[in-house]
Amino acid sequence: MPFDVLNNTELLWTALTDAVLAAGATIMTGAAHHFTPFGVTGLVLGESHASIHTWPQRGIAMVDFFTCGPVADPQVALAYLQQVLAPTHIESAMMIRDVVDAPFSAPRPAPQTAVFHVAPA
């Protein structure tokens, strides 16, 4: 991905928050930070969390989505980011994290984590 995309805090923040909303998650709070001389980190918190970390000098972005419950779909977030950021290469992994049994009366769905590594081809 181009340096100017991976170093653009406003563009990446908008892409991340729009991806979270497209996936069906709720945004409660978040922040983005631009590093000197370059690089961006953004974090969105809700019932789940999403983060993006970039290394513009290497053409790399890493995105994590941790979802809780059956509503938010990390694959939708990935598709959204693919459309908006147009990376040339993507590596992704989906992990289902088992929830340790706790004394709650209602069954809980397992959280999902999607890790997307966007790198030069």
C-alpha cells in the first residue's frame, strides 16, 4: 500500500471506524495516534475492539478485530477495508476463542478474532 495512505491518520481512522460499523459492532470510544516520523495506530472500543497499526516505510498495515457475540462479523470489516484501502496483498486468519465456563446462567457465543496483515505483494 502506498506510503501516503498508510501514514494518513484521518483516512485510516475513518476506514477503521466505518469498517467496525459495517461489521455490526458498536463504537463506544476510540483514539488514533500519528507517530513521528511516520506510522499510525488506531483503536476502537465497544463490545469488542478493533485496531490498526501501520508501517508506511514498509508498506504494511496490521488490523485486529476481536468480536464478542453473534452480531459483529469481522469478515465484513475485512471486506470493507479491502474496498476502501485497496491493498495489493492480504494475509488473514480467523480464530475462534473459547470462553472459559463461568457461573452465568445464559449461554454465551465464543468470541472471534480476525487478524489481517496487509503487506506488499
